[in-house]
Amino acid sequence: MLLALLAATLLQAHPLPHRVLIRDITIVSPERPSPVEHGYVVLENDRITAVGQGSPPAGLWDSVVVGRGRVLIPGLIDGHTHLASPAGMPLPVPLDLRPLADAYAEQLPRSYLFSGFTTVVDLIVFERGFLDRFKAAPLHPDTYDCGPALALANGYPMAMDPKEVHWDFFPNFLWDPRQKGSIPARFRPEDHTPKTTVARVAADGGICVKTFEERGYGPVRNLPTPTLEMIRDVVRESHARGLPVLIHANSLSAWRFAVQSGVDVIAHGMWNWDEFERSNTLPAPIRALLDTVVARRIGFEPTLRVIEGLGAMYDPAFLDDPRLARVLPRSVIAWYRTPAGQAFANQLRQNFGGASDARIREIFQRVAEHGAMATRYLVSHGGRLVFGTDTPSGPTYGNPPGLNGLLELERLAAAGVPLRRLLEGATINAARAFRLDSLYGTVERGKVANLLLLRANPLETAEAYDSIDLVVVRGKVIDRSTLAARR
């Protein structure tokens, strides 16, 4: 009796590991020059403990997955999300839309997993409680963030929000002595220096720092922007704490600023070419700047779906895409069709001088193609592509959670990004950019067991990313179909 009690006590103190064998698979991982046929992977609890080829080791397994030749890859990483912003809805969410926003939030973690994104990074935390609830969901991606973003006082994106909330959304702003008269007296300059704002990100648990170089768009233009000295100080303070710096920049002038400031990742593609806007080919000054980006190993997130997601609001077929119902509650999709759900699209129409919806889509497509040309050049010259989607990029329903990542992968492939480079960008490159490569990005012993089992090979077609059968999150094997939106 005593021995039985002792054994039971020891088992409670040291529970046996949960062991899973995945066998008869083709392993495709970015560190391997070629796929591993007839491979196997052993998982214990939340880690990969063995990877091999041929007959798997003998053992006692809690479950066995027989791949029958299907393709196993690392889980995907979306390095640019805004989880607390419900796609297509205004912020702050009005009272009458909160039931819809709650339904959206309940499905949100499953939507990312359904689409293969087992790790996500939120670049602007303005509601920590939302992220806590996201991470408390029974099934959710591994989630990291950049803490409270370093926007310039009264600059982008603060100025895009209603004045009554933008100091609350961006309390970690950078003080701008040029506008001291327009900053509320309750804020002290010494609390908003590069040093103090970066320290606040670190104290909040951020793994990165996000800042901005943007003069605005639409009716909100000619915004103040940070000085080069400010952002260089941000970079210096961030690097002293081991934090990479990402900067919002999407124009030729903003990319020049980003390169001069020494940031680690440019968090958007170069869609806007400024004085070369009418060019149909890549001008020499832009090529020269992109060569510098490559030479300095600055990462870049093309985010082509930001522009095409805006154009999607003027595509009458977009809301009929059956893939939307897999990642969004039907009640949310139905609301998008209402006049209230179309409010942002109608607001943007005013900027196009009465152009037809077809013409508006053409304009957005031209802007996206500029970004695609710059991306193609960077990748073909050895640039460091880091996958991220900026989901959602604003109050547009054209960036549905999870699905927007699959659409971005397909768009980048169509833009000419080689499939191996695409896989690297969405796995190991993204992991390295956020200094998470000891945990994620490859199918290797010791890595977190975040994996996807596919029916097709992503080195052969980008559509393979939407052929998921099983999602593995920290060793838990999930049938993809159970992650789809239920209502």
C-alpha cells in the first residue's frame, strides 16, 4: 500500500510526457536543401524531440499520425498583426457593434490557426486585456508583441484616430518639441524620450519596438514626422535592450529615412514611389536604395494585401468568396454588406473624384504593383523577406484574419517571389527578425512543436498553404476543419 501511494505521488510530481509520433511524411523545412522523404517526427509535450528518415524509433506513443506521404512544414509566422482591431469595424467599437466584435474576437485565434499561422506578432498594443483574452482561448497561436508603439505626438497613426481617444491609444508617444503647445499638459517631456519609451516597451514585455515614418493619406495629410535623430536614438536604446526595431514606411522618402535610421525591419513594401509615381519600371534611384537595403541586411515586409485589401471593398465578388465563412462568423460577413459596414468604403470613394468602383480597383492595383516590383527586385538580389500582413491594415474588411495571410502568400508568389524564399520568409526569416529562431521556423529537434501537415508541397505551389489537414500547436494535434468559424 505504501509503495502504491509513493508511486502515485511520484507520478503526480513528474507526469509522464505526452508523446506523439508523426510518421510516413515528407519533411519540408527551410534549413534543408531538399525534402526528406519517408520521414518521421517525434513530439514530447510541446517540443520536437526527434526528426529522422525511415523507420521511427520504438516507443510508447499517446498518438500516432500516419502521413501517407503528406508534407510536414514548420508552422507559419505572421510578423505583422493588429489583433485587437476587428477587420472592417471602426475604433473604438461602438456599443451597437460590440456583439459582432465579440463574435469576431471569439473566432479570431482559431482563424489564424485554420490558416496555418501558429505564431503571430502584434506590432501595436493598445489594449493589453484583449491580448490576454486572446492568449487565454483554449486554442490559439503563440502570441508576441511590440508593446505600446512609439508614434510621434500628433503624427501617424495617432492623428488617424478620433482626438478624444488617440492619446489613450498611443500613450507611449515620442515627445516632439516642435509641437509642445499641442500636447496635453498632463504629459511630461522626460516621460516620452526615446530612452523612456523604449524602456516602457521592455517593461510591458514587448519583444520588439514599432515606430513610424508617414505623412498621412486621404483627408489626413501633411502630418508631423519624427526627426532622424529621434529614430536613431530609438534604435540605439532598443538595441541596448536586445529589441529589434520595425518602422512603418511605405514610400520612397520613408524608405530612405528608414535606411538612414538603422532600423532592423521595414514593416511595409515600397508602394508609393513619390516623384516616380508614373513610372512603369523600377527607376534607377529606387534600385540604388533597394541595393542598400540588401547590402545592410534590412528586413522588409511587402504587405501587398494592405493595398489590395482596400481594393477588395470595391470588388462585388469579394464578400461572396466562400473562404470568408471559414474565418469569420456569418453575422459579421452579413454586417459588411449593410450601409454601416460599407461606411469606410464610401468614405474613401470621396478621394477618387467620382471614379467608378472598377477604376478605383485599378488604381489600387497599380499601387500594389509598384510594391510587387520593389519586392521582386529585393528578393532577386538577396533581400531579407520577412513575412507579415498588417491584418487588418485599417477599418477595411478586405484583410480577413488568417485568410489575409494565405492571400498574401499567393500574391507574393504571383509577384515572382520564388517558393523557397516564400517559405523562408514565413518561417525562419520571420523567426530571426523577432529573435525567436531558437523556438520557431524549422522542423528540428528542440524547437517548439508548431507544425502543419499539408496535402501539397509549398515548394511546388503557393496554393499548398491552403491544403492543411492538421495543425500542431505546442504538440497538440488539431484537425483543421474543427477550427473553422461555426456561425
